[in-house]
Amino acid sequence: MARRVGIYTRISRDDEGEALGVARQQQDCERLADLRSWQAVKVYEDNDVSAFKRNVVREEFELMLKDLRAGLIDGIVAYDLDRLTRQPRDLEHLIEIYDERPRLEFATVTNDINLGTPDGRTMARIMVAFANKSSHDASRRIKRKHLELAQQGKDSGGPAPYGWRKDDRTKVDPEAAKAIREAQREILAGVRIGTIRTRWQEQGLGNPREGTKRMAHHGVEQILTNPRLVGYRTYHGEILYGDDGQPVMGEWETINTLEDWEAVCAAVAERKQKHPGRSLARKYLLSGVARCGLCKAKIRGQINQRWKPGSKAAKFSYQCSVVNGGCGKVARIGEPVDRLIAQLVLEEQRSRAMVTAAPADQRWPREPELEQVNEDIAQLVEAERTKQITVSTLLQLLPAKERLRDELKLERARFYKEQRQAETKGDAANLTVDEFFGLPIERQQEITLHSLSAVIIHPAGRGRRKFDPSLIEPVWR
């Protein structure tokens, strides 16, 4: 009976996605199996998959090992040993199986190594060690080349990041840039990244990975805070600095000004510090704002389980709940309360805008001080390079300057964050009530809390059904 073998094919990069390389390997392996009178029963294909990178899981390779151990196949045929493995640990896993089942077959197209013999295993270990070193050497040269490109501000290639044209990574995609700026304004207005992610998913924005049902939260956050937006060149995820202590600028068009980008980054970082691991999601406009007129406990929104689209029933109500420590004696249909509060808030903000001049787009007043600190750092580094001062002297003087620089940059980011947030809140004066309710719920709440500290809902009395605005008491800031 012919021995049943599995054919393993792999190629590290397949930029075109046509799988021509693994197809050629399969043909050669099938020819070798025929010469040995073996029956090729399955092909295990890892196309466009590295065998060197430790964090890469080769699913077909792992499946082949399981089948080999379980006796579903009687051996392996590969094009070359380095197609099979470039990590010694993977080879040792394979050798363990051949130890357990001494009659297993093994063959490669390019050489004659038998893992069933001690000499064959020794030779395989030597060859994999050399293949591993070759991969290390290539990896080191590639990393050095990428660092050189980064230091020159050049792009490293690959798929275009969201915001830039797919056919030219240096040119901005106007539609994508517009979506990014709009999402950033929402971040400054208090909208959660999760809300933006959901909307982007529905609209097909953000270059979601093919086949994914939901965009990753960190992926949207990275798009909105990417240093590339202001032209900063990064290396391994960090902003790259030149010898003068300044960020290396890339050779591509920018989407944000430095002030806008720093404001968004500061808003995202601040939110993480204030609410670590806690969701900011809200379903109702007055969640955490409405209070009972009798016991003054917070009133919660409650969905009407019997409500259906198109029905005349109330969709939700605000209820004082005994479960939350309230008296349980006050409840009100939610929609008219929300609409009344929205009208009052927008009127108040329009009135305020008429008597308050819009703040000018002021520059951060300590910008000259930051420029001087950056110049001092560059002069110290240059002085050490030209041997005017020693390394020891440089390391004594530099840390204080760097701390001052970082403190000033943080202060600048906060300044522009507060300025941009004030601008987004001021925009509410021009909204209609319908436009207000078309905003994300977080944005609605941010506008409301800009004017109100609480809303007191007084009891309506027995038998009353008509909505009475006088029983809704806004508490203005």
C-alpha cells in the first residue's frame, strides 16, 4: 500500500496574491512523491507567511504537525528545508514526532535529508541554523534601511494609511481627510471613539479589513492621532527625532495643523486617564443629569419594552427608581422632556453668543520659550558632537532641558485642546432642535452640560396626562 504523505508549501511574500510560488513548489513536490511511489493526500499551504517571525502562527504548518502526530499522514514532502522551517524550535517539534513514529517518511526536492536518522537530524539542525542566521542578517539589513529612510523623511512603502490616496501615499485623499477632521471635532466635543467606529463601519470609512464585522477600537484611535497627520515621521510606532532634537518631517501632504493634532491627542489621553477601562456610553440625553423633584435622587432612563417603530406609544421614560435609592414616585415620558430641554439649551446658548464675542484664534503665549529650549538642546548636542563639551557634561545639562521641553509641549497641547473644545461647544448656537437630535448622544450631552448642571422633574399629580413644561426645572450653570 502506498505511503500517504502531506505536501507542505510556503512562501514569505506574495505581493500580487496570485499564489504562483506555492503552486510551483506543489508541482515539484508532487513529482517527487510520484518518484518515491508515495500518495500525496493533502497539500498544506502557507502562502505569504513568514517562517522566521516568532509572532506569526502558520496555521497549515501546525495542522500538518497534528495530522502527522495523529497518523493521518505517513510523512512530509517539502520543496526545501527552509520552506518548512527557519526556526530551530519548529524543527525540534517536527523531530519529536519523528522520534515517536520512526517509520515516517521525509523528503525535500532540493536535498536528501532523512529526519528518521541521527545524521539526517544533525544536518537538518545545521541547515536550519544557517537559514535562521540568514533571516536574521536580512532582517537587520532591512531594519537599517528602513531607519535610514525614516531619518531622511522618506516613506517606507506598503498600503497607504487612511487619509492618503491609495495610488500615491504622499497625496491626501480629500474625502478621507474630511472624515478624519470631522471625527476629530467629535472627539473634542465629547463623542466616544466607539460611536465614531460604529458610524465609520456603517459608512465604509477607515479602510476596514476585508471580512471584518467590526473595526478595531484602537485602529480608529490610531487613525485620529497618527503623527503622520502633521507630517511627523515615525519609526516602530514612535516619533523619530533628528540630531537637532526636532521631529523628522516626512515627504507627504499633511491633514492637520500641529495645534489641531495636539488638541485631539490631549483629549484622547485625558479621557483615558479620567475613565480608565470604563465605558462612557449613554442612551438618554438626561442620563446622570435629571433628578427627582421629591427626593432629589438621580432619575434613570427606562426603555418601553412594548414600543415598536411606528407606534404612538412612548419609546422611553425618565423614572425615579427605588433600586437606585429613589422614592419611586416620579416618572415622565422621555421625548417631550428631551425636546423641551434641547430648545431651552439652544436658546440660552444663542443668547450667550449674541452678547459674547467669539474668542480670537489665539496662539499659545509660551511658544517663543519652547523654541528657545529646543534651540538650547540642539546647541548642546552640536557642542558635544564637535567636542566643545564632553559627553559627561552633555548628560548633566540635557535632562533638565528635556524635562522643560516636554512640560511646555504638554502645556501647549492642553491650551489648544481647551481652545478647540470651546470652539466646538460654541458651534451649538447655530443648531436647530432637529439638527441637535441628529448629533451623537455624547455630543448632545456635552452641549447640554455646557448650559445645565441638572434638570429637576417635579411630580405631575394623579390622573394628569398632558405634558406640562412648568414641571421641568432646568438648573443653569
